[in-house]
Amino acid sequence: EAAVTQSPRNKVAVTGGKVTLSCNQTNNHNNMYWYRQDTGHGLRLIHYSYGAGSTEKGDIPDGYKASRPSQENFSLILELATPSQTSVYFCASGPDTNSDYTFGSGTRLLVI
Amino acid sequence: QQQVRQSPQSLTVWEGETAILNCSYEDSTFDYFPWYHQFPGESPALLIAIRPVSNKKEDGRFTIFFNKREKKFSLHIADSQPGDSATYFCAASRYNQGKLIFGQGTKLSIKP
């Protein structure tokens, strides 16, 4: 069954540390996305990708990097984590022709 | 700058009533408007979507009404059930770009 899998499900990180959130999809979708979800803000786009080797900045890219080494994998990297990056992060994949996303289960990140 | 605005933030209706959730957008080049729902502890999932070639889209108890001139669209949930209690997100994108801009969400509660 096609799916989007995120790891880890939960993460506690220290301020200033490096955090890598991973996402794997078996939908064979070209497009992948990273969002964060915070109360009152809904889902905000951090980075996205149109295919292997490509990454694009979303609406709130500051403090985040992204990597798309293959069609299946898309990572979100926090080089120097800060408490303001405490959030729930969702990865999604979607086809080129429309925006019908399949979301992963989310990663709950706490930066202390 | 919030490109997609959603109201109300929270809504409570009685079982059997029609719940109405509203969204507006600013960018006239948006041409795909989905609604996602999210149950507690789960990831968002596509519920229903519309393209502006039509001003109405129905799927069972769920109907999107679209007003291109006013840049507004709404989700009507007829005969609301307690199982409809969730957070609902509207979103918008440009066709073939895939990237979704989400509203802030409406937390819907259905009282039995």
C-alpha cells in the first residue's frame, strides 16, 4: 500500500543541536512537502521539492534546510535547533497535476 | 501575510444541523481549492475539492460552495454527526504547481 512514512515519531532535542527529520514515500509522487503545524497558524509550508535533487523554499524556510536525495526520500534539517522550532512536522507527497496530498503521521519535536 | 483566511476558529453545532465553514483567498491565480480534515492525533486527510469551473461540488453530506467574484468558498456539512468532530482546513493552490497554502483551521465540535 502506497504510503508516506515519517521518522522519528517523537524527538526531544537540545537548543543548538542538529535535528534531521526523515520522510519516505512509496506513492511514486514527484512532489514532496514539509509543513509545520502550530495552534492558530494551521499548516505552514517550510520546504518542498519537485523531484530528486531539487528543493525549493516555502513560506517559512528560515532555520531549516531540506534534502531530496531520491524520489522516495525527503529530509528536513535543523542545523541549530531553537525552542521556537518546537512543533509538529508533517511531510506530504503529491502528484504533479494536482494538490491531493498524502500526509505522513507527523513528527512531534520538542526543543529544550 | 495570510493568503488563505479561514473562519470561524471554532464552531459548535448540534447533531443534525448544518455546519458552515468559511474561507477567503487573495490570489486570483489560485484555481484549486481542497478541504482537509484532521482528527485528534492523526494527520490531515483530503475530504473534498473544487476547481472554479464550477461553483458547487457535492460529495454525500459535504458540499463546497465557491464564489469566484468574491474570492470566497465554504464547506457545508449537512446532518452533522458527532463523528464529524475534527479540525477542518481549507487550502488553495495553482493548478500544476501542487503547492498548497492552508488556512488556519476551524475546530468543529458536534454536540449529540
